[in-house]
Amino acid sequence: MSREEIHPASEPRLDPPVHPVRGGVVGVVLLAHGGKETSHEAPHRRGGPVTRMRMIARAVAPRLAGRGVAVHTMCFRYQGWNGAERAPVPDVWWAAARLTERYGEVPLVLAGHSLGGRAVVNAADAPGVVGVLGLAPWLPAQEPTGQLAGRRLLLAHGTRDRVTSPRSSYEYAARARAEGHDVARIVLPGSGHTMLSRARDWNRLVLAFSHTCLLEQHVVAADANRTRPPRYADVIAEAFQAAAPEGLQRVLTPAGRVRS
């Protein structure tokens, strides 16, 4: 293990775009990795949480790049949330600011797994953010919701997750929905915390949510006739339209069917 991997990082890191975008960039997706409750060690750059988000990024970036959306991954300074320090939250803000410097004022989707899901939910009010996606997110009781105003939030959780709580993500979604925020939630039976089981469905949710938030307004009639929306875009749209509790527990079966 290198010295760089075992000592705390002085600042977060924003990785280069996963896939080149030819022409103008109309939107950006930023993916944030998981971590631990408490740790001031730097994330392992080839460790499981970082690698898992890079796998998702590589799966979705080519299709999004073809429509003018850049996909980036990032690394936090520390592996841990670290209590009141909420260490990953300013890291997400920092990365969002760097993306604005690079691409201008284009809309941004934040997606995060586990601790990264908690980080992006808490950083939802960063400038430019239009959508937030929590993948198996860690959302303890009393997590704030005010930062969601004007943003769209989608949470997704596997039923076999033993690391973060599907019940807690439902309770957070229900509370945010009751407060008037634009929130939906999707359940993946049989999938656990690493999202390796049913990995293709997790990839499709990231792709479809990013498309919904960043590209729907750019689709013109001629485009719509040529290009079909990504798979599960309709599932996501229906979840946002459905009243609670149905819109917060849309079950996406392994066969790709949906039930409440």
C-alpha cells in the first residue's frame, strides 16, 4: 500500500471525465463513493467503494457523452463522515464548484453510494444541482431536508442491504415528500449493499435518472422520434408522479417489472 493511500489527503480529488464529450457539454453527472462512519484516512483509490462508482461511471458515460453529458467521479479527503464535521459534504461542494469552472453554468446531477449518498443528499443545494440520486444511501434519523428545495431526489435501495437501512431511506423520503419536496424511491429485491447483484439495473437507474434530469428539456420532436428514452426512465417518472406511499416504494423486480 502506498504512502498516498494510508495518509489523510489534504483535499478532495475530481477525476477527469470518464468518456470524452464531443461538442458542447449540456450537463454533468458527478458520482461519489462510499466510506465509513468515522475515519480520517484517505480513501483507497483502488478500494471497493471507489472502484464500484467507477464501474457505474464507465457503464453510463458513453451513452450520456453522446448526448453532451460529462460524467465524473471524485474522491473525498477522508473515508469517514466524522460526526459534526460532515467531512464529505464540503468535498461535494468543492467538486461541484470545480465542474462549474470547467463547464460553465450547466445543470448538475449528484449521485452517491452509501456514505456518498448521504453526502450528495446533504449537498443538494450546491449551485447548479438539479437532481440527486442516493444509491443504498446512509440516511440516519433527523437528517435535514431543507437543502432539497427545488431539486429532484431519487433514492434506490436493495432489500438485502445489511449495511445501510432501507427503512431509514423510506422514512427520510416520506418525511421529505410530506414537506413538499420532489422525492421518489425505488426498491430492488434481492440486491445488497455493494449493488453487484443486479448491477445492470443499478446502472440503468443512474443512466435514466441522469437523462431525466439533464436531457428531457433538450429533446425536440425530431430527436424524440429517433431516440428512445433509456430503460427505466418511465419507472422513474411514474414513481415521481405517484402519491405517497406508492411513489416511495416502487418495486423493480429482477425481470424488469414494476409493482407497488
